[in-house]
Amino acid sequence: MSENAKAASVNRAKTYQLVLFPLNNGATNVYYVLVLSYIATFGSKVLALSMIFASVMVTGMRLFDAVTDPIIGALMDRTNGKFGKFRPFMVIGNLIMAVSILVLYCLTPLIPDTMMWARYAVFVGLYAVWVIGYTFQTSCTRSGQTVLTNDPKQRPLFTIFNTVGSLLGMGAMQFFAPILAKNYEGGYASAGFFRTLAPVGIIISILLTLLAVIGIWEKDQPKYFGIGGEKTEKIKVAEYVQIIKENKPMQRLMVAGAGCKLALSIATNTTVLCMLYGCMMGNYDGLYLPMMVLGYVFSVPFFLLTVRTSQKHGQKASLMRYVSVALVCYVGVLVLLLLWGHGDGFTLSLLGEGGLSINLYTVLFILLFGIGYGAYYATADMPIPMVADCSDYETYQSGKYIPGIMGTLFSLVDKLVSSLSATVVGVAVSFIGLESLPTQYDPYTPGMNAVVIVLFCVIPMIAWAATLIAMKGYSLTGEKMKEIQAVNACRRDAVADGMSLEDAMQKYVTMADVPESYVP
């Protein structure tokens, strides 16, 4: 057996690699907050664009992704250069995003309001450029896992490190944004706020990207690329539709991933939280950060529980179990928000003039919201390492190693849903007669409580229900993945020793066909 085959038969990552590479998700999640949480507000408040245009455009631009994603996925699958398959896309994607957002947030407000057509055109153009960079880098988080490790015990660990990376990126932006907003009159509606927030986010994202590149550096080489190794797949874009059509687990995972992402993106949307903690509860500054910190604290034990459950029973079982916990808890949150306004005791209260001022309503909200948030935050990124399972399944079924297209297709769904949240929020707010997205300083408007209930509870609950339905028929259980990894490893070694891919595919089909030493 060749040295390459020995190295690839059981591919385990070093600890620092498992820790550093998921920071790529943290780097892109900086832009998830920087762009998807604020771009509609920036467009409507700073550039004075139509609120509906600014909100709907974020979703409409994803039609552009329908063209760019498979092209970038195909390009990645055919890439096998001096700097590997994934590292060039991570670096180039991050640089594209940095330049486009810096120009968008810092320079477009300088366009005079007498040239509104130019504001609309530049807004759309720069956003389109950003989308390309976002696709470049986000697809690497999904597809790069296939070379990082194929150990069923290690792969679930990616979820916890991915979440930590996400916290470093998303959490840092959510922490700094309200602090920076206080320094500008108008808060989130101020051009100065965006001029300050953009460079802060870009620096954080660049640092996280560099660490992620270090994490995948050793693994980003041909001997870890599927069964064929040095051989680069030449799959036509037209073939991808057929591939996904036959990959049933990937179809179900895309639905589940969309459900988890929709729940997270809408329930954590800045406008929704401004209406809940500011307009309804009347104390955005005193509630937003404490509730955000409480949510993260509650999520820590769930991170550990999801990994333990994934290692013991498989990632499908873990995802379904903790999404169910979130769904049950949010039934309670829904009841509490329905009771809001029925008296002085039915409002959130943490601090009063004399110090701590907490009531039963707040205690119940903290418990139900905290447990529910912890459960769904821990599962929000769980579909990401499961993309690697679906990619390995494709290799097992067809012999094709196409992590690029698998990653970009999942990324496309992820971005469609993320951007859909901005449109949903914008349309929902328009139903109560508001012409611009409310900020923390806007007064309560009649009907706003109903909008918050739908956005903060009902839509996420529907999304979680869709996730549970989709995952019920997901076939890649823990035991099935052990079989897939054993068969793929045996085929890889056979090809490395001179057997043709076609013969290896025919010789090793099930677990019964491979030596016991190959079983993970």
C-alpha cells in the first residue's frame, strides 16, 4: 500500500486543525451580521431607499446566486493548484467581501440625494459583488470538512468548534454593534455607525480567515481528495441537477438546514429585537445585551450535549432531539408574549432605579427563552458538518468527489433563507403602517406585538417543524456513516494500489466486502 493510501485510509484531524478551520465560518458570520442584519436598515435609513426595495432586494439578489453558486462549485471541484483546493477560495472570497462592504458602507452615503438613481445602482452592484465573495468563502466551510476528517467520532466535534467560531464572529459583531450605535445620533440609522462598524467587522473577519487557512493548510492536498486522489473531477454544471436529484439525504438536509437557518436569522434579526426589547418592553439598552449573553450561556451545555449525542447516536438523532427541545420551549415563549400588556407584571424587567427588579414573567421568559435559544443555537450550524456526510455519501454512491458543488448548493439554500428573513421582516413591518424599519428609539406602534409574536416565535416554530419532518426520513445514521467511510477507505486504497475506480466500485459495495480493519 502506498504512503498516500495509508495516510488517507483513516483521516483524522489534529486538535489545532479541528479548532482553527471552523473559524472560517466565524469569518463569514461577521458578514452575516454586518450585511444581512443591517443592510436593509442601511438602505432605507442612510441611503433613503424605499424600505420595501431595500428589504426585497436582499432576497431578489439571491436569484443571482442561482447562477454563481454552481459555477463557483464547479470551479472549486476542478481546482487542484499549488495552494490547494480550498485556501485560494477562502482568501479571495474574504478580500472581495472586505472591499465591497467597505465601499458600500463608507462611500455610497457620499452620493448626493439628488442622484438617487446612482444610490440604487451602486447599492445593487456592490451587493452583487459581495455575494460572489460570500459564496467563495462560505462554500469552503461546508466542502473543506471532507478533507479535514472522516472519523465519525471526530466529525461531530466540528459542530462545537464551528459554533465557537461562529460566536467569535457573530457574537463579536452583536456585542460591538449596540455599543458603537450609542455614539451616534440616530443609532443604527446613522451613517457614522456604519462607517465605524464596517472596518471593525472586516478586521475581525480577516484575522479569523487567516487562522482558518492555517487550520486546513496540511489537509488541503490531493491525497485527501476523494477516492481518486490526484485525479480532479470534470463534472459538467448540467450534471449537478441529476446528482442532487439522486442524493436524497442531501435534499432532506437542505430542507433541515433551511429550517434551522430561517429560525435563527428571523428570531435574531436586529429589527425584531428592537421591537421586542425596545418598542414593546421599553428598555432595549437594558435588555438586549443581557438576554444575548444569557442565550449564549444557556447554549454552552447544549453544545456539549449535541456532540455527545452525535458521537453516540449519530448527527441525525442529535439534531432532531434538540430541535424538539427548542420547539417545546418556544411554545412557552409564545404564551408569554401573548400575555404581554395585560398588566404591569406582564413585561420584562431586569433592573430598576433601586437595582435589581425582576418579576415572575421575566424569570419564566429567561428560562424558556434561554433553554430554547440554547437548544436551537447549538443545532443551527449542525447541518454544516452533515454536508460532509452527504458528500461522502455521493462518493460512496457514484465515486465522484464533488465537495464544491455540495457545499455551494447548501450555501445557496443558507443564503436564500438568510436573505428571506430581511424580506419577511420588512413586509411584516409594512403591514402595521410603518414606512421604515423601526430602531431601538422608535415608539411602540399598535399591532407591533402581533408582528413580534409571528417573527420571534411562530415562523421559527414552523421552521423547526419542517426540520423535524425532513430529518425523519434522513438515511445517514451513525451506523450508515461507519459503513460509508469503511467502503470509501477500502476503495481509495485499492485505487492507490493500481486498481481502476470502476473495478474498486464493483468490488467494494457494502461493509461485508471490506476487511474488518477498515471499520471506523
